[in-house]
Amino acid sequence: MPKQQRRTFTAEFKKQMVGLYENGKSRAALVEEYGLTASALDRWIKQAQATGSFKEKDIVLPMNPPIHEEA
């Protein structure tokens, strides 16, 4: 069976999908209507909320707080 080619989406498309979701369109409806994977849509929503960017280099994970040793 041939391997499916990976699709790529523009930042503008991702922004539109996140906008539709934030304006009340259900996650399931977006996935079905646009042929997306739920995990990709979830990642775009999380990226938009965290940084407003869809570029991997702009995604900064929070660091763990410093550990203070008790004397």
C-alpha cells in the first residue's frame, strides 16, 4: 500500500481554522469538513493560544521552576 503524502497547511489556513473554532464551530465539524486530523487542529489551537504563531521556532515551552534546597 503506498504511503500517504504529508499535507502542509499555510499559517493563514491554520489561523482560519482556529478562528472558526473560537467562534463556535465544533472541533468534530472542522475535522470532518476540512479533512483534518483532530491532533493537528488541537495543536494549532494550542499554538495560537500560547504564542499566536504557527512557526515551530516561536513555540516556547514553560521552564520548570527552580528547585530550592531546604537547609
